[in-house]
Amino acid sequence: MLIFWTIVLFLLGAIVGSFLNVCIYRLPRDKAPWRPQRSYCPHCHELIAWYDNIPLVSWFLLGAQCRQCGSYISPRYILVEFLTAALFALSFWVLNGRDEALPVTAVYLALMSLLIAASFIDLELRIIPDSLTLGVAVLAPVVSVLVPWLHSNPPFGRAYVFFDDNVLGPLCASLVGMAVGALPVWLSGVLGKMLFKREAMGFGDVKFMAMIGGFLGWKLVLVTFFLAPFFGLIIGVIQLIRTKDHHIPYGPFLSMAAIIAMLWGDRIFIATGISRLF
Ligand SMILES: [Zn+2]
């Protein structure tokens, strides 16, 4: 059964990834992801037939070219589909069996999808649209009340903040998570500007981390904050050697760190001893 559901989650992830590709193209260009409903080629604007729009398959069958105009289709399409599929399957393996795993996993999968879309938009255009940060952040307290297990998982020492009550507890945990997510990124942005005299961290990253904190709570968003520089450092050094470009978008690293925090953050929190500080 485990294998069956892993395959189902993988295929679901591939379909979601296909939709994310549409969002990655349309959202920063101020186009609604659902209009027009059918996908079209960004070069010749010809609608794409369903058999040319099968996740994980069509890109290879078409040889990375549009059937109508022959223009090149970026490998980003297959990459996003495969990444989302793999993450969905992996999350199921890792989170399966935890307390109240189903609703928490559902929220995490939605959040991971959003992180993937935001990351690829940030990579391409160096922005994260407000609709993916503030627009989703306002949902976090509501989702937290509906799925309070996001903020309470006693075996790993997670707990509500200030209130034990099942409404006020997760509500408060979500708001505190937003503040704890935003504050250190904002501070390092201000500090970086003072020290290096240039934009180190954009305000988009602050809003992005507030949104992440609203769902993950203050502990896991702190894990995210401390993990992200490690990813940034590795990729940043590679890019510096390759292109001499100092400006690297930080959204993808925050996303990678947040995904690790969702899957293994509790263990990291305990293993690194951060939990003993509180
Ligand atoms: Zn075309």
C-alpha cells in the first residue's frame, strides 16, 4: 500500500508541477493562471493539444520544441514537473505515520508547491510576486486554526504559543511565526545594507519568510532561517566562479530550507541543540 500511495503522490505531483509551470509564466506577467484555461505556446500563442501537454512525458516526446512553431521549450518545464513529483512522493514517505499526518501533509504539499513556483519566478525575474507572499500569508492564521496540528506536535516538542486553547493557540502560533520569520531577514537586510552598502536582502524575502512562518510556526521558521545560508553559500560560490555574478536570488534557498524544515525540522531543532536555548 505504501508503494501504491507513493506512486499516486508522484503522479499527482507531476500534474501539480504542470500547473505550477503555468503559474511561473503567468503570475509575474499579471495574467490569471486560469485564463485562458488551456496552455499556449509563449512564442506563437498557439494552444497546446492535450497530448502535447502530458506531464513528464511530452517535453521528451516533442524534443523540447513547440509542435507549431518549433521554438525551444525550456528544460524548466520538465524540471518543475519532476521536482514537484519527487517532493510529493518523498513528503508522503517522511510524514506518513506522524500524528495527524494527513491534514498536515496536505498543507505542506500545498506550501511546497507555492515555494517551487516562487523560487522559479525569483530565479527568472528576481522578484517574488505579492500574490504568493502577502496574498497567501493572510490565509496562514485561518489554515492554522483549521489544522492546529501544524503548530502542535508533542513528541517533537512543538507547542502553541501563549494559549493552550484550540483556536487562540494556533492563531497566536501562526502570528508569532510570521513575526519570527520576517524579523531576522529584515534585520539582516538592514545590517547588510549598512555593512556592504548594497541591497543584500530584498523586502520580497521578508514577506516571503513571514508567509512561511505563518504556516510553520516560530521554531521551524527559525530552522529555515539558519539553514538557508548553507544552501546559499554552496550555490553562490559555484555561481560566482561560473559567472562572476554577485547577485543571487535568495528565494530558492529560503524555499529549500523551508522544505527541509517541514520534513526534518523537528529533528534538526533537537539535534543541533537550538531547542535547548528556549
Ligand atoms: Zn509555438
